[in-house]
Amino acid sequence: MYPALSAAAAGFGTGLSLIVAIGAQNAFVLRQGIRRDAVLAVVGICALSDLLLITLGVGGIGALVVAWPGVLTAVSWIGGAFLLGYGALAARRALRPGGDALHTEGEASGSRRRAVLTALALTWLNPHVYLDTVFLLGSLAADRGPLRWTFGLGAVVASCCWFAALGLGARWLGRFLTKPGSWRVLDGLVAVTMIGLGLLLVLDA
């Protein structure tokens, strides 16, 4: 019992330490949470994606990916281009007079579709996600032997807790962003994050 709890706690702590770092995915979830725009869908996509990726890592799929290094290179180029494009859009919102505002009811359907597609892209087109979940967590889980799945479960729980807290908790920040200027600052920070990470992916590809 205690070894299992120890493995789960280690997985939770390791997973949380990896996912809390500032990144494109977290910045997007935070922004959606503040806007109260498709929050449950975005949180669900991010959490379920991590569940799948961690499962693949614990299952040993990382060794197969290593055999095709060109895959990660292609993902770096595509993901980098996407982040640069998204960062440019965020920069335009930040520079546009009036900033950003909550979407209207008539725009909700299209906004939700864009949010879902963006969440999928930010998750699956980011090679660092694979490095953290499939490779790093997978290798650490392998060291746990028969308790590797317990370790992986702890990492999955950490991912679910983090995205839920980030997306659902961010709505409380909305009260401080009632002025257009506040949204411009937020979009400026998102733009810097996205463009910076996009450049890193392209340069490292």
C-alpha cells in the first residue's frame, strides 16, 4: 500500500512540476478561463490529451518515436509556425483600440469551435509536450517497475487538477479585467509567450 502511495505521490509531484511551467498551452487555458469561453471543452481537451500521452509514455511508446526523429522535427516546424501565427493575432488584439471583450451570444458557436481547434493544436503540435509526457514521464515511470502505472496515474491526476484549477479558477480574475486596457495587457503577454516559444521551436528544429 505504502509503495503504491509513494509512487502515485511521486507521479503527481513530477507531473505537476512539469506542467506548471509557463507555456503556450497554459497561457491559452488561462485566457479562455478569464474570458469564460469554452472553458470546460478546453480543460477537457488538455487533460484528456495528457492522459493519452502519459499512457503512451508509461506504455513504452517513447522508444518507437526515437526511431523516427524526423517526426519531432516536423512537429517543431508546424508547431512553431502555429505559435507565431497565434502570437501575431494576440499582438494585433493588444494593439487594436478597444482591446478584447467577452464574445456575444451570436459568436459563441464559432468561438467555441476556434477554442477547441486551438487547444488541440497547442497540445499536439508542441514537441515539448511529447518530451515531458511521453519521454520524461515515461522513463521515470519505467524506473518504478510494476508500479509504473501507479506513477503514471499520479501524473494524470496532477494534470487534471492543474488544468481545472487554471481554467475554472481564472474566471475570478475577470473582475480585474473589466477595462479594455487590461485585456490589451493580457493579450500582449500572450503574444510575447506564443511568439517567443514559436521562435524557439523553429530555431531548435
